[in-house]
Amino acid sequence: MLHDNDIIAAIATAKAEAAIGIIRVSGNNCLELLPKIFTKRPPYQHRKIYYGHIIDSNGEILDEVLVSIFKAPHSYTGEDSFEISCHGGLVVLNSVLERVIEAGARLAQPGEFTKRAFLNGKLDLSQAEAVAKVISSKSKRALFVAQRQLRGNFSDKLDEIREQILFLMAENEVRIDHPEEELSDLEIELKIAILGQIKQRLIDILRASESSHYLFEGVYLTIAGKPNVGKSSLLNAIVGSDRAIVTDIPGTTRDIIKEQFTINGIPFLIIDTAGIRNSKDKVEQIGVKLSFDAINKADLVLAVFDGSQKLEKEDFDLISYLKKIDKETIAVVNKIDLKQQLDIQNIPFKKIVKISTLTKTGLEKLLDELAQFATKGIVDADIVSLTAQQKSNLKNAIITTDKLVDDIKNDIDPALISVDFLELSSYLDEIVGRITNEDMLDVMFKNFCIGK
């Protein structure tokens, strides 16, 4: 990132032809640029829209526009800002942007507007992360979750936890000031109970953050099994169309087939793989290798077995491999419309769903299992999207609560306990950005689009 007191400008709308495009400008004294480029003369009032023309240095009209004024601190960035709404042609947009830069602004870096909003106290880090999620949401459900986080729901939860920590810190300070006073058993139990509540709330947040990965990024779902067990039929049944070729000839699928679908607003990328078996056919060997690659990448594997046959070597080899790599698996016993010979006791997975891709029996149950996997029973109101660093801080905070419980039980010097409380508090502060690292901020905001 460059100097934070510069005037920055960027196209804030998509770089594609449209009826209207917007150029965003922000920075202290940025309103002084307007008289150089805009035919409407000052003064400019906050939250007012002015009609006029953007002109070049020779006074020639570049475009007919509307300019919206936002004065500090009541703007997205917390600085003086204005937005130029002009015609949405790319030539027009670039010409107006070049004129703004010529007048004294510079091109914004990716995410620089949101970074300034954070630095000026308009957003905390969790809300800034939510901005990117609002933009990239692939479903209404993901959008709902991102908007709740943007409104500060997650930050409010952390503030409640910090209040509990501050209470314990204050109690500990009393012990430092009055070392002759010993804690009663009741006081010790109360402090341990509060730390237990804090730990559980942090665990719940961490668990909820894991669910956000699937909501925003989607679930990588791989169908695996030996040839002719009904993998392609299963893909077609799930996506609701004849996406994969289905025949009774083993080995029909030799390549990876990918398809997208959603369940309850959660995006899935489903992969149909080649049947896993030993083969001398070079093309089929390549397909089998791709199958194992897809299994390794998967968040969840649907291991498909033919219920009308006893398990064979290829079935046991797949089971063994999935157990070896500890892959999350749902066993799918297909062809239950036929006479059953498969012994279910030989399938060692916790989740087993019996279906018929021909009659669609059991399909709804399987879809329910997929939805439960993606959300793990967490309601949307609790889901939060966190970066890897924020998750790391949460994990460290959980560890520190355990250490504090040990400190209190072992009657450690309250001055040393105070250090651990400060550490616990700092982990939460880093999550929302009260304590920040400039390099970390640059990495986070560079993933935003320019103009945001």
C-alpha cells in the first residue's frame, strides 16, 4: 500500500459495458479536485447529488454525469469522498478516470478504499473480511451470512467475551493490589466457570468459522467406486440431468466429469470419476489415476457400492484407501431395487445411505446428508467467515483459557496471571484489528477488487 493520505481514485463498477459506471474518489481535500474537472461550482453539500459535465484540461466535455458528495467522517472510508456516475462505456469510464488522476489523484490499489475504512474506524477486520464475502457470495444464503458479519454481529459477540475477560482481569488486579487476601473456594469456582464459558464460546465461533468455508467456497464432492456400480447414474440423479453417459458396459467413464449444483444455498462441485480397478488399458489407467487425485482433493467422498453384489477386491481396496487417508466419506449402497447380496457389516463408514438411482429411492436422504455435512448443524446466524490468521488467534485464545484455569487452580502469582489475561485479550483484539500488523493488512486487502 502507498501513502494513506493520498487522494485515490478507481472505477468501482464492473469493467464491462453497461448503462452506468461509477468512479470512486477518496482522500482528505479530494473535493478540491472537483472544480478542476466538474462544471458545477462549489460549495458542495454532504450527501447531495449534483448534475453537470466532466471536462478535460481544455474545457472540452468528456461526459454528462452526476456527482455524489460524502464528507468526512460520514463516508465509506471516513474521509472526504465523491462518486462520479457517468455513462458505462469503458472508453468513457477510463477517460473520466484519467482526468481525475490528471487533476491530482492516483489510482487506488486493490482493497485500498476498504483498508482506509478500517484504519479510520469505520469497519473492524472481521467486517472488512465480510465486504469481500458480500461481493463474492455465490448464493442468497452466503450473502445473508456475509451481510450479518458486515453489520457487526460477530464483532458484538467478541465484545461480549471481552467484557467477561475484563471482569476477570479487574478481579485479578485486586489480588495484585491486596496480595494478603486469599481467594475463597467459591471465587475460584466462579473464575474457572467464567473461563469455561469463554472457552466454549470461542470453540463455537471456531467451529462456525469452519462451516463458512463450504458456504462461500463450496464443497468439493467426489464420487468413487469400482466400474459399473452406478457412479455416473448417481451424478445424473443429484444434478437432475443426464450429464454423464450411462451404460451397462464397465469402464464407460474414463475421464473426470465435473458439475455444479446447490443444496439449501450451499454450492457443490461434484466430480464423477473413472471406475477404480486394475486395467491394462493405458487410457483407463490415466482415468484411474485422476480418480485418486480427485479423492485426495475432495472435502467429501461418496463411495459407491453395488448392493446387488457381494463386495469384491476393488471395493475393499477403495475402503482401505479411504481409511488410510482418513477421508470424510459417505458410503452409498446403490441398486437397492434389485435383490441384495451386499453385507452392510463389511462397510466400516459411519454414514451409509441406501439408494436406487433408477427409482430415486433414498436420494432425498443422501441430499440431506450432504447438506448436514456442509453446515455441520450450525445455523446461518452463527456462521462467521475468518481468515487463517484470525482462526489461528482463536485457537491460541482457547489454549490460553486452559492455561489460565491451571494458573488459578495452582494459585499462581496474580502478576503472572495478569500476563496471561493480557495475552488472551490481545488474541481477540487481533481478530477484529485493534492490534494490527501492516504486512498482514496489505496481504488481506490486496485480494479485494480495485475500487473496493
